[in-house]
Amino acid sequence: MSAAAFETRVQVNTDPAIFTMGTRTAAVPLRSQVESALQNTSGDICLDFTGLTVTQGYMDELLGVLILRYGPSVLQRVAFKSCSEDVKAVIQFVANTRGRDYKEMTTRPA
């Protein structure tokens, strides 16, 4: 996706004094913003992680909850920009884990 293809761009952090997004609570407002964009637009969403590190808990509250609610296909509409290798690793771990969880939830017999 080119930068022009994104309908919604979100700077994850606007406070230059903050370098780590670490709590689940901190992820909730961003997840709400992403969910609103998912529901109210047809375009893609770009999350810019410039200069940030994240914890697994933060990313699970942001991305893991989205995957559990909307399925792994949500990743087709959400892109991550300017991620360090550590942030990429956390994203990958959460996406894989919650993707498996979603599959198990949706394929269990009733």
C-alpha cells in the first residue's frame, strides 16, 4: 500500500517525551479510534509507530482485540509504519497468537 492509499493515518504517540507504549489501558483509546475508522470508512488505516517501543500487553490490547473481534482479515486494512524490529516482532507474535485463538473460537463445535 502506498501512503496515498491510506484513508486514515494515526500517529500512535504525539508526546515526544514518551518512548514506550506499555499498558493495556494506554492502547484502548487508539483501538477505539481504529475500530471507528474500520466501521465508518472503507479505506485502509495506517498506524505510525515512529520512535516507539511497545509491550506485548499494549499490542495485544490494540491488535489482539481487533483480531478476536473482526478476524485475522482485519490485518488487510490495518498497516504499521516506522516500526522497529522489536515492534515488528511483537506485532507478529500477537497476530499469530490471536489468529490461532480466533480460528479455535470460530471452529469449535457448539
